[in-house]
Amino acid sequence: MVPFKKYTLDNGLTVIVNEDFSTQIAAVDVLYKVGARNELGNKTGFAHLFEHLMFGGSKNAPDFDTELQLAGGTNNAFTTNDLTNYYDVLPVNNIETALWLESDRMLQLDFSEKSLEVQRNVVCEEFKEHYINRPYGDVWHKLREQVYTTHPYRWPTIGLSLDHVREATLTDVESFFYSWYRPNNAILSISGGITAARALELAQKWFGDILPGNTPDRIIPAEPRQTSARFAQVHADVPVNLVYKVYHMAPRMDDNYYAQNLLSDVLGSGESSRLYQSLKMEQNLFTDIAAYVSGSIDTGMFVISGKLREGVDYATADAAIVAELERLQTEPVTERELQRVKNMTETDLAGSYMNALNKAQGLAMAEMLGDANLVNTEAAHYAAVDLTAMQQNARELFRPDGCTTFYYGK
């Protein structure tokens, strides 16, 4: 169990505290409920751009990293399609340094043409290095635009086009900041050797006077049910040919998500999984094959991806994957298979909250999904999945007309 207390400041900031006096370290996590899904189609990549801008200096703290390092701390951040997360780890006696720095950049960034130009160039170079000039770099750009026709998940967090970031103006980024980076759209999660009362006192001291914002009431278009199979192929000079088969799956907080996640483990997690045993070990068609889920807030992706062995053609590899999915109908998941993946999941969940940072982040993400206590109840959701649920979800999930097939390579 991860014990915690939750509060809401008058400005709307959610504060979650996990008291853990077994450590003299504190983790401060600030999650903003904004990701690529909140962007407009003609201004993408802004959430990721802000991951960089937030380290470019704020109203009273021109150098975030140096100040935190002087307090013995480290920090980092990440952006997904659903959220942006910033975190700091430092001695608990110096926790106010992290709270000051995080509150100051929530209050007001040091917006200037110079800082924007610096970070814009960094992101553009990252875009070129990782997504344009690297082998397989554009896989998820190409694949997402096939899987999604309507929802903003159709572009990755780096953005739909390099030009969107390159052409971002100071007005654009200020508007994005004051729309989404407000206390009423954020979760402050603290874990470590500090009492909840003291943590709340410090949260009020450093964040309490930041004014809330008017978060845009933008309705994100739902992805329509896929009713016909899709296919795309990208020809590229890469070492190994890839096959992807992607199915729309349940949103993260849908009851069916748990069975579908377990199905991905049955199919493609570990050497005992069906795809590994059949397609890699027995038929020798792939050098590597896996199944995994995106875990998205809205309609997600159930992904099967494989690296073809030299000399194996796309059609043969594709047909073999389809045959394994069809086998789920005639040879359903067994009790032994289900128990194996449940045990794996239970072990993974138990190990997920072993340190202050993992607990702070886990609580923040669970709260974003609707209930911080999910960190304590999620194992029960997986334990409740039975063979009937696995079979029903396999039947619904792996419809041929709901599949996007993608070949990438020579």
C-alpha cells in the first residue's frame, strides 16, 4: 500500500503527500494535465516544446538546474500524448528549493524571443536527429496517421511537422502557457520524510498565491470505431524489415483495459508468450516480436510489432501473426497462461512504488486518471479478470476490419 493524503488549494492545485520516514530524500513531482492530445492540428509539438522552455528560466529563477544542484538535487521531465511531468529529487531538508523553483516557473516563465529561439532550435535539432535522419525515426509519425483519423493521437509528442515548432511565435507559446500551465490544471505530488501537514504548509506558501487560469474547454474529437482494415507500407533502406499490426483498444480507465493489457502479455511478453514461442522459436520467422499497449487516456493502441528474419517476406510474417490471433478463438487463453501474466503484473506493480520518486509520480498519474488511490487498487482490477473476459476481449479486439497493418523496410 502507498498511504497518502490529498488536499486542494483555493487556486485549484491538487496536492498529494506520501509520508515516508524511511528516507531522508524527497521527491517533488508536478504533473500538468496537458499533452499532445490538447494541441491544435496546425500548432503541434507545443507540449514537448514547453518541456524545454520550462528549464529556460522563470521570473525569479533564471537558472533552474544550477539552483537545484546547489541544493543537492537532480531533476528531469517528460511529455506524452496525455500529460507533461516535471520531477525533482533532493534531500528532504532542502525541499523548499524544489518547491520554490517549481512554483516560480508555474507563476511565470521568462518569456523572451531569445529563450524561445534557443529552445526552438534545440527541439528542431532533436526532431531532425531522432525523427528524420535516424533509421526507423519516422515509424510512429507514419503509423499514427494510419491508426487515427480524427483524434489528436494521430501525431506524436514531437509534433506533426517540424514547421509547427519552427514557426511558433512568442504570442503562441505565452497563450499555451497561460492556458494549460495553471495550478488548477496541475497536480503537486510529494513523497519522502516529511509530514503531510508540513508539506501542505509549504505547498500553500509557495503555490497558494498563483492565480488559477481558464483552461480551454476544448472537446477532443473521439476516434470513430474502425470498420475497415487499413494498410500502409514505407520503403526505406534499413537493416531489418518491420511489421506492425495495430488495433484500437479500450481507454485507460475502461474496465476492458485490464483484460486487454493482460492479453498483450499472453501474446508478446517474455519467452513464454505465444508469439515468441510460435513465430520466433518454432517457425523462425522473426528475430524479435512483441505485443504491448499504449495505455492512453482515450482510445489506445494494441500493438504487435516484429522484426523479420533475413529472407522472410512480409506476407508470410503477416499471415503468421494473423494465424496466432485466430488461434485465440479456437485455443483460448488457459488458466495457467492467465495466472502467469497476472503474477508478472502483480510483481511489476509491487516494484513500481519502491522509492520516493516512483511513489510521487505514481500518485500524480493515478490522480490525473481520476483517483490517486488507483496505485493501491489497480492490482485488484487485474486480479478480477477471468477467462471469460479474456475471451470476450480477444474476440472484440482482434477484428480483421479493426486492424491497421504497416510494413516498414526494403
